[in-house]
Amino acid sequence: MRVAKVDHLTPQPFTILGWVVADIAVVVGQLAQAGVAIKRFAGMDHDELGAWTTPGGDRVAWFTDPDANTLSVTQYG
């Protein structure tokens, strides 16, 4: 991983960093307890946690960092 300081940040509309997790429900619950809001996207069916299930059965939840970068957690099906 490379981290660089920039003078001006333009957040991108796509995931810039994601983590694979064993249990997305646990991780999303921990994020919610920490005050992190899960993003929901129009046209995608999200479950009660805010996770989307891919056609292949993987589950993904998105959220943003304080600089509005999109991050994600994924549980493989």
C-alpha cells in the first residue's frame, strides 16, 4: 500500500479501499456502534444492515471516511 499526502483531495465515487471480512453482519454492527453510516445506492437492493448481495452471493457494504473517500467491507459467499 502506498499512502501520499496531497494538497487538494477530490473524493472519487468508487471504492478506493476495501477489506475482506469473515462476518459482514458483525463488522457492519461494529461500524454502526462507532457512528459510521453505511451508504445505500439507488437501484441496488440492500438488506437491513445496508449490505448488497452480488449475483454470486458475495455481500458488500460501503461507507465513507472523514474525507468522503468510499471504503467497503466484503464477505465472500
